[in-house]
Amino acid sequence: MRREDLTILISGFLLVTTALLLIVLEPRVSSLIPPKRPAPVSSQLLTDPFLQYPTSDSVQVVWFTEFEGTDHSVRWGRLGQSPEATQGNWPNQAAAVTTQLSRTREDDKSRINHPDFKDLKGVVPRPIWRHQATVVGLTPGQRVPYQVTSTPPDGPPAESRVFTLAATPPAGQSLKILLTSDHQNMPMTAANLQKVQETIGQVDAVFLAGDLVNIPDRASEWFDDSRGNGFFPCLQGRADFPLEREEQITRYRGGELIQHAPLFPALGNHEVMGRFSQTAPLNDQYNQPHPREVAIRRYDANAEFFNPNRDDAVRRQWIIDNSFNSDTYEEIFSLPTSVVPNPEQPETTSRYYAVSFGDVRLVSLYVTQIWRLHSLSPTARGVTKSEKPT
């Protein structure tokens, strides 16, 4: 039985100015022409840079490539310097920290036009590297231009276009905040985000309340879905999605938003994967989000078979691989963290967080219901079953 597609998100906002957008269209996906593959940001970068976790004097800049490369860095200008006036004049630079995403993969359900992933018959890893650099010395309320660069192993440095960034806004500053959710490579996502940019212009932040993609370990849903509506392309104005209405076809590119504004996502059920497998289709893995306590019981009942040497590290990894996880989501984003008491091993989490942004207090809770209730007790409560009155 497939789990119910339900995301429960509780977000608290105090003194928030939110831009609401209603688009009344009745389009359908065009059957007349195939969507084009989104044009690459440059010859080598997989995404444009985007902004994360701003403070009063800094902000994180993140981007992705399909090579490990060298010399990944961000360069930024001075206060009052316009993007057009940079012309290679960058007084500031910071090196990036590079990590490889551990669970991004593709399979025969992936919609991808990529020379390395043609005619897939099973699940294959897709190597993707994440680069994160910290821009410091910022003044609240003031924007500066920036650009990122990465050097591939066999070519010249790949540079992004020039965008702008800022620290957390000061108290009292008027804000335009986009509140959105459930992108999931949906047909209207690119159109909606393009209309945000066209009608509102540059926003100050994006609050994304869960369900960013459908299958979080499927890399193409994040980066380059061949239909033209991947997650990052839609939020960076690089989508290419055709909609047909009254026999007229319009192609939507999304909005150039998160290159200039920090993205604050929340975990929905579509950011959670189930039991890890090297062979099972990704959809099947998504639909096996076993609770950790169930995995522990299974392990304890067969410990001699799973771990004959009684290695604690083997036990921990087996339980992790055989229960639900949000690893890819957590590896992609940089969010505030807190310490979680864990009897297995102390850890920090960004699965829930609270942060101040100008006059806004954003509280994001990790309360998504990712599986149907696994107990039929009369007092148990869940997505499809309420507690019986006493």
C-alpha cells in the first residue's frame, strides 16, 4: 500500500509581509511538441548559485557541479558596486568547501537527457558535488554583486553570471517574501514562479513549505528533469516547460529568485526516502519508509545473521539503511542546526529550525507524516485513523 501523500507543516510568522500570487489559468501540458532540455548555466556548472542561511553580516552561497574539480570559490564586490560595473573587478574572494552528495541516483523512471544515463535498466549512482562558500563583512540592508567559479579537471574555469546578495535584513525593513510549496515538478510550477518575478520583481526570501520534489534521491528531479521543470531550474529562471491553452503553446522559464534571495525550505513527506537499496527502483524505496523502531526490532531478531561480528558501526548503518531518511535533502541545504539527544549517537539536525529574518520569525517543524499508522491499537492516532473516544 502506498503511503498517503500528505505533508503537515506548521510555520509561525510574526509581523510578516507576504506576497500572495493567484494565477487563474486552465493550461495542460502540451502534447504537440516535446519540451526542450534546459540550457546549461555555463559549459560546466550544474546550477546557478543560490543563497542560504544569512546572518547579520554573512550569507552562504551554494552551487553544484558534476565534477569534483578544483578552485571552487565565490567572489563579491563592494557596497554600492553595481553588477554591471564589476568587469572582473572583485575585491573579495572566499574558497568553497566541496562535498559529494551520497545518495543521488537515477533509474529507468528518471526523465533525463544525459549522455551518461541513457537506456537505464536499474538504479545507478549519479555523482554530484556541492560547493559552499561563506560571504562575510556584509552590511544589513545593502546588496553587493557576486559570482562563483569552479575549475573542471580538463578545461578552463566555469563562471556563473553575476548576481546580488545581502545579509539578513534589519528590523523595520519592508520585505517581499514568497511563500510557496509542493513544487514536485508540477506543470504549473515554472509558470507560477515566472509570474512572481514578472509581477513582484526581486523577492527578499523564499519560504518553501515542503514537497520540493517527488522522489528526493532521484537527482534529475532536482537538477535537470528533461521535461524542463526541475526544482532548481524553476527557481532560477532556467526552466523550459511548455503549456498549451486554446491551441497556443507558451514556454515558461520559472523565475530568477534564489540567486538573489535566501531559500528557507521545510521537510515534507516527499523529502523523505525509505529503505536504501542498490537494486530496488527508487519509487519502491520511497514507498518503504519504515520507522526506526521497526528496523531496530528486525535487526535484534536477526542480529547474528546481519552482524555476526557484533560491530556497533555495522549495527548503526544497518538500522539507518533500513529505515526512513532525509539524507539528500539535508545534504543539499544549509540551515540552522540544533543538538538532538540520540541514544544511538549524538547528532545535530536541521530537520526543524527557527530563524529571524528582519521582523519575521520563521519556525519550521519536522512533523510530516511519512507513513500510514503501523499500529491498530484503539488509542493510536495517525493519518487515516483517529483515536476512538473513551
